[in-house]
Amino acid sequence: MRFAPTSNEQTLMNDLSLEERFHYATTRICECEEVWSLGDDNGWLIRDVDDKAVISIWPYRQMAQQSAETGEDKNIPICVSLEHFLYTLLKQCQENEIVMEVNPAPASMGFLIPAAQLYEVLENMVETETYFIEG
């Protein structure tokens, strides 16, 4: 299992639709069993987008790092296990009505999805083991 995007994946990412980037990210998150976000010593960065609290997530450190480098804040990539993300953090996000932004690019928004819905997607993928991409 690899824990970094290939150069081909990085190049193709710019041409994918939001839905394709979402599918790519959820698949890679399940394969690698880790979730990356941005934050500091106090936890993950929560942004306000259209009056909604939003946390951005990525499947790989490099993708989070890329966004950290383009931001004005001094946030760093932070990783948690898929298990902790699914069964602890997404529950907390749901209780606090936080929306998840999946796989944003440095210059564009990611796929916005309520925490409860993302939980259902990831839990289903893990339970059915339907998360492999060739290549």
C-alpha cells in the first residue's frame, strides 16, 4: 500500500469533477486507512463557508501540505486513523453540524458533504470492501 499520490494522479486531479475527486479521496482514505486535515496544537482547522462550519480532509499528507502552503494561516497537516475519524471525529462533527470538505484543491473548493452522510459513505465502503482503484 502506498501513502502518496503518484505524479500521474497529481496531474489528473486538476481535470476531475468534484464528484470524481470525492470518489478518489474516499477510496484512497479507505485504502490507506488514514485521513489528513489542517490544524495546529489546538486541533483541526474549522473554516466558515457560507455560514457553515467546514473541515477540509484529504487522503494524503502531500495534498494537505499543498493547501497549507497556499493558505495565510500557519496550519500544518494533521493525520488521524480512519477508525478514529469514522467512529469519533465524524460523530463529533455531526453533533456540531460541521460540514466536511473532501479533497479540495489549492485553487478550488472540495466536495461538501454533511458529516453524517460522509460517515455512511465511508462505513459502507469499509464494510463492503469496495474501495480499490487500479494503479
